[in-house]
Amino acid sequence: MAVTKTWDVVAMDSAPTEGSLSDVIKTVHWTATGTETVGSDTYTSSSYGSVGLGDADSSSFTAFASVTKANAVAWAQAVLGSDEVTSIETSLETQITEQKTPTIESKTLPWS
């Protein structure tokens, strides 16, 4: 089965005013989560980050109260760029592969 990747927004920081605009989103704090179920085992991976948004454009401004999760995720991914989004999603897959088939294991000490 393939890794399912989900992007979410956990917080947004806003400026009270910017020019004539109010509650202007300046930072988007995001998470990306990978999930894969194999048989009865479920594996998860995650990444967290934040991106700063540029100056607000009054012609395309979305009021804070009208922003959707899809808007905020799209803005964050646009700032990151497609190469970085792909890198983050590849990292989610790599983390899950490592969980399923570890290359390093913690072992009990032989004198324990």
C-alpha cells in the first residue's frame, strides 16, 4: 500500500493591520503527515515547519475569518515550492520505510 500524505495547518500568525487591511496572515505553521497501513500495523511519519508570507495584495486579499485550510495549505506549499514539497513528502515515505525495515536497531545491553 502507498503512503497517504496529509498537509494541515496548526496555527497562523497575523498582523493586526497592514496598510488598509486587517488581520493579515503573515506566518503559516504547517504539518505534513504520512500514514501507511500494512496488515494490522499502521506506520506514521511527520514533518513540521512554518513559512512567512509576503506582503498582502489588496486585490486578492482573503480576510482571516474567510481563510480555509485549503487556502492556508496552498499558500504554505507555494512558498515552499514544488521541489521542497516533494522533498518533504519523500522524507515522510523514507521515515515509514525505516519503521517497517529498520537499518538501525536499539538492542538490550548484553549485561542487562
